[in-house]
Amino acid sequence: MLSFLTVLPLGPPKRLVSCCGPALQDQLFRGLEAALGTTFSSEPLAPPPQPMILVISGPSGVGKDAVIKRLQEEREGIHFVVTATSRAMRPGEVDGKDYYFVSKEEFLTMIERDELLEYALVYGEYKGIPKQQIRDYMAKGCDIVLRVDIQGAATLRQILGESAVFIFLVAESEEALVKRLIHRKTETSDMLLVRVATAREEVKRMKNFDYVVVNAEGKLEEAVKQVESIIDAEKAKIHKRHVNI
Ligand SMILES: Nc1nc2c(ncn2[C@@H]2O[C@H](COP(=O)(O)OP(=O)(O)O)[C@@H](O)[C@H]2O)c(=O)[nH]1
Ligand SMILES: Nc1ncnc2c1ncn2[C@@H]1O[C@H](COP(=O)(O)OP(=O)(O)O)[C@@H](O)[C@H]1O
């Protein structure tokens, strides 16, 4: 190392590089290239991040829509896949934004044409994920967010295996979940009973997911930040998950 440093036009090695001005630092840079017989590349050293598929699931009323809405506001390059449903539109919902609201016949035609990556009967209504929408946005380099019920997540795990990231969103307690669903005022009491009973069974399937995020009462932002941390960590993985749809 000593002989190397004396070759450089800086005199004895005891002078600290930090004391050199820009011109001398540039000379040192060139000298290092000459000594190594190569030029230093300015190409990125880390592999480019790949678009990923994030599956967010959890019991009805836990806050999937709320978390995803905030995620879209906070983060660029994310595409929330608008799924198709035969369910009637709720007040405030927008066709093409919350869902593609279609008739049962139209939905069955989508199935016949193999247009759906996954579909299910959810609380008596059809719901399904349009394949082409995923392909189009991944081709643009977007990360894909799929919001599905627990059975949909299980189907997607069979189709996508480890190539997608599965997040289970849960309330801090069963009591909090039920109160949140009641407060949302989108279900009749009969429908509430179905959804709460379903939620009890769904929570047991948490073990099939990669991550669990608690969306506690009044702490939506913390849940969103945790989902963002998961995305960042997944994008920094050396061994990327390769998606093929
Ligand atoms: N399997 C599946 N579930 C979906 C799809 N789109 C939405 N869902 C889920 O269907 C469930 C019922 O949705 P919704 O009727 O909007 O009721 P909410 O969950 O109480 O808001 C939710 O868990 C959604 O995440 C889909 O394409 N496939
Ligand atoms: N962390 C939270 N604290 C309090 N209320 C929440 C929180 N997250 C969501 N909510 C509310 O709970 C209700 C259910 O949320 P929503 O996103 O519709 O659930 P999901 O899509 O899972 O059915 C909505 O009224 C929503 O505004």
C-alpha cells in the first residue's frame, strides 16, 4: 500500500486525503484508476427493485380499504387493483375506483373468458381480480396491491406461492373489530352477525400469511407505516420474489 501511495502525485502517504482541495481529490481519483488500470463505473451496484405483489387481507371492517387508501396517498408507484364485484354499490363508493360494479351475468362472462386471476363468492356476492390490470401496471413498474378476503388470500397463495407478499390486517381485539364494523354502518344487523361470525374463523387463518399488521383504534397511521416498512424491506431483499401472471 505504501508503494502505491508514493506513486500518486501527493508525496508522502502521511498527508490526509481530506486536506486536499477538489482538484487534488480529482487527481487522486484519476490516480487510483490509473494504478488499478481501470475506470470506476457509475452504474448502480444494487440490483434494480422489481415490481411486487402485495396481498392485503383480513376480516371485514378491520380497515383494509382505509389502510390502502392512505398507502396510495403516501406512496408513489403503487397500483391498487380495482376488483370486479356483483355487490351493489354502497353510498360514497365510485365505480372503477372502489370496484368495477358489474351484473352477475357480466361477472360469469369474465370467468368464462378466463379474465380473472382469482374470484370468489364473498358474503353471497361475486368478487374477482382482473388479470390484465395486474399485467398492465406491473409492466409500468408499479407495485401491485390486492385487497381480498381470507378465502381469496388462500387461493392467491396457491396461485402465487412465495412470489407475492401476504399481509394479514387485524384489529387490536375482537371487541374493537366488532365496534368498528358497527360504527361503519354499512351492514344490517343480520349481515353484521354473518361478518362477525366469519371474522372469528378468519383470524384463525393468520398463520398462512407472511406478516400481521395491527390496525388499532385511532392508530391507522401506525398501521400504514408498518405496511410501508414491509414493502421497503421486501424491495431491499437480495433474493427477489419473481411474479409470473
Ligand atoms: N376473494 C376476493 N375478495 C375480494 C375481492 N375484492 C374485494 N374482496 C374482499 O371482499 C370482502 C368484502 O368486501 P366488501 O363487500 O367491500 O365488504 P367490506 O370488506 O366489509 O368492506 C373484503 O374482504 C374485500 O377485501 C376479490 O376480487 N376477491
Ligand atoms: N385504525 C382505525 N381506527 C378507527 N377506525 C378505523 C381504523 N381503520 C379503519 N377505520 C374505520 O373502520 C371502518 C372499516 O374500515 P374499512 O377500511 O372499510 O375496513 P375493510 O375494508 O377491512 O372492511 C371504516 O369506517 C374506517 O373508516
